Amino acid sequence: MSDAPGLPYHLVHRGGRLGAWRPILGIFALIVSFVVVVPVLIQVPFALGFAVAGRDVADSLDRLLDLDDPTPLGLAYLNVALACAILVTWLITRVLHGIRPGWLASVTPRIRWRWMVTCFGISVVALFATLLVSAFLPAQGESTEMGTQLNDFTETTRNFLLVVLLLTPLQAAGEEYAFRGYLTQAFGGLFGREWAAVLFPAILFAVAHGSQSAPIFFDRFAFGLVAGVLVVRTGGLEAGIAMHVLNNWLAFGLALAFGDMASSLNPTGGSWWSIPVTLTQSLAYLGLVLLVARRRGVRITTRTPTGPGVLVGQSGRV
């Protein structure tokens, strides 16, 4: 691993425009964007499409937003809305902090595609570890909300499958850019501590999923912690995105095959017996990624020497 002087991922904001108010305002802007602005903007093209098709716009939008009985189009809307986090965090990073949006991706500053493919392969290996652990644990009961019979493959199933395959990676990347990207750098720049850059985004990540049981909340919080450690210890979002995409593909795939999409989007019961299984996957993935990253010499700091404003000077033209 390179020992060249530079900024670690969670302190990248300290190479931008200074001011403790900037990350605070940025966090507020990110929250407002996804509570108010993005949902309204994304609904506009859907409403226009409904109008052109001659459908009742109000009723169609209500159906679109009903996640208790989701449709393929509703899942597409949700995925597109969450994927918009990429653009929103790019904008906040550039306008508020004065640095290139690429610094959100990694310390290079860009997505390191070969490293991401490697991480995706590692995530598949870690998944097999969970199968071994789950074989020795009691049934997880209502937490799985899955049947034993394979569902019929219908036109709706096909449409859901297309949405999951094509848009779920963007949705997962959007969440990573928001929680492990901007929020990690915002809390890291604000407190100057790695623990704060990992802990606070993990809490917000779990809270952002809405009402949930204690086991499900803990599971999401633990995922946020592991993904946060991966970001700061590998210098980029690639490992977190790879794990997030595989987890979502697996969850939605099982829902389409043996359960239903509503239960996958709105898990209710939850079981503490599921925690050892998911922790095994996350911790195995964490250990393998850090081992491979160390052997490959994956860069974890910028090539730019530390100092206020050093990244602003490099990003005059974007």
C-alpha cells in the first residue's frame, strides 16, 4: 500500500473549501433533496407518461408510490429516485466544497473498475460462507417471509426482473454515494476522526429505511458499519457498491422466486437468528477485501499532499 503523503478518503473535504458550516449545510441539503426535491422532480416524467397514455394521473401516481403493493413501474421509480443521489452528491460536492465530484468515488479520483470487479467476485465468495453458517442455525421464521414453492414466472415477474437487473445497481450506487460517500466525507471533515466518519453515516443509513424491527435495524446498521470501514480502508466506494449490489440482487431475486416484492421492500418481523448469517457474510467480505487490497497495494490516500484547499486548485475545470 502506498505511503505517499495525501488525504485519506474521509478527510477529502479538508482539501476543499474550508468552513465547518459547509458539511453541516451539505448534510441538510442532502436530506431536503431526498425528502422533498427529488421525489417531486422524478414524479414529473412519470406523470407526463401517464397523461400521454390517457391514464388518470392522480390515481396512477398513488399506485406508483404504493410500496405495500409494489408494481414493476413503482420499483423503477424508487430505484431511479435513489440513483439520483449520485447527481445530488456530485452537485453538493462541487458547489459547496469546490472539489471535483470524482473525489466521492475514490482517492484516485474515479471509480476503479478493475478493483470493483474484484470486490464483486469477493462478495460472491463471502456469500457462500453465509450458506455454511445458516445450515447450522435454527430456521429464521417470519424474518425470511419466503415460501418453499417456486413462484410462477409471469409477465409481472419478468418486468420486475428487468427492473432489478438494470436499475438496482444504480440504486445501490446511489445509496453508497450518499451514505458512504458524501456523509462519510462530511462527518470525517467535520470531526476529523475515522470513527465519526463510519459511525454516523451507519446510523443514518439504518434510520433512513423507516419503521423496522430491532433485528432489521441492527442488520442495516451493521451493514453500514462494515461498508463504512471498507470505504475508509480501501480509499473508495467500490467495495461498498459491490456488496450492496449483490445483497440487493439476492434479496429481490429470492423475493421473486419464493416470496413477494412487498415483503422484500417492507420487512416486518425480523429474527435475531438472521444476524449471525448476515454478519458472517459482511465480516468475511470485510476481511477478504482488506487482505486483497493490501496485497494489491490499493491506494487509500490522495496523491495530493495534505493542506487546506489543495483539491480546489486541481478542480478549476470540471
